[in-house]
Amino acid sequence: MTQPAPQPGQRTSLAPTSPSLAPKPPKPPLDGLRGAAKEWIEHIGAMSVLAWDTIKAIPKRPFEFYQLVYQLEQMGVRSFAIAAITAIFVGMVMTVQFAFSLERFGARDYVGRVVGLSISRELAPALTALVVGCRIGAGIAAELGSMMVTEQVDAIRALGADPIKKLVVPRVLACTILMPILCVFADVLGFGAAMLVALVQFGTPPEFFYRSGLSSVEMSDFLSGVLKTPVFGAQIGLIGCYLGLTTRGGTEGVGKSTTRAVVAVAVAVLLSDFFLTKVFISFGPSSG
């Protein structure tokens, strides 16, 4: 049935007359939160399964020694520059900030002690893992994601090899071995840069700065920072491998996995750093 033509001067309605074209009511905000929480829990569960499969695959033969050395070279040697830059400028900034702050209270001689403790306990392990880990995690996700979208992982599985053993284990082990080395490297460079700035800008003798810093840093302080880094490294390797092996959607999916790897690695390092710091402080020599 045809609708009557509008009369002159009569306003016509632009609203759709069909119920199927009517605007749908917005979803409650809690539904989006439930979906995000469910997806997050699923990712945590799948990553835990991947971590368990990786642990079981480590002692299995054949040992991928060549792949381990190759990953150490790819991740470690090429990450020394960014780790060095981060440690040097963090040490320099810390010295300037603490020197001006402590000078108000006549305690500028304590700069070496404060900088030594800050770098060894927190700044060297956390910032090195944050900066280097984002680079490594994104690289692993991009590499394995490219292999997924080009079906290279399926080819490995079709040839009878275990992708976990061949692809995941060398990368996770390389990250776990690499991070403590980079942490010690950052400790030395950061403290050396702080000592240089203290000499040039504030005239603090290097011998005094060095001795005051070492007198306040105990072995437990140094180890509490270094022992965090294997946990950071294992998380970085697992997150990168998981997001790479779950990549879908061609090159666009590779880009999304790389971006998600950077965010996930940063959040994981910061969260685990808080809990590990609480553990080391609780069981430290000063807790009793």
C-alpha cells in the first residue's frame, strides 16, 4: 500500500518506519567489563599452559644449543646499546636530582649512598627490563607472528617437530639468561655515570663517591635487584612467544601482536617488580 503524499506545508518524518532499522539500545557498561575480564583470564590461562609446556620441553632432546646462542646474540648483543644509554642517563639524572635536593639539608655527601642503593635495588633491574624487554618482546612477537601468518609453524609441526621445543624454548631461555647480565652491566654504567656527573658538576671526589656508595650497598641489595631479572626475562620471552603464536589476520595481525606485546611486557614487568620487591624486603636482613 502506498503512503499518501505529504500535503503542502506538512513536515515529513525521517525516522525509519521498519522496526529492524530502529536504533538498538546501548549495551550496559558492565557487559564490556565482563567481556574484557573474561578475555584477560583466558589469556592468562593460555599463557600458563604455554609456560608449563615450555618447562616440560626444556630437558627433551635434541637440545637447541645453536638456536640458544643465536637468540642470545640477536637479543643480547643488539640490546647492549639501549641498555647502556638507559643506565647512563638514569645515573646522571639521579645524581643531579639528589644533589640539589640533599643540598637543602646540608647532606650532599650522601648522594653516592642514595644513588648506589637506588640503582642497585630498583632502577637498573626495572628500567633495563622495561626498556629492553619491550624491544625484545615486540621482536619475538613480530618474528613468530610472521611465521604464523605464512604457515611456517604449521610446516614445522607437519614435519614432526615440536614448535614449542624449536621456537619457544630457545627464546625464553635466552631472555632468562640475558636479563641478569644486562642488569649487572647497567649497575656498573649507571654508577659510573653518576660518579662522573658528581665530579664535573659538584666537585665530589670520585674516591669519596665510590667509597660512600659501596659502603651503603650490601650484597643483599645487589642480589635483590639482580635476582628479579630472571623472572622479568622469563615473562618477556613467554609474552612475546604467546602473542606471536596466536597471531591471526595477516600483516595487520602481526602489527597488532607487536603492539600488544609492548603493552603486555611493560605491565607484566611493573606488576612483578612490585611483588618481587615486597618479597625481597620481607625476607631481607632488615625485616627481622
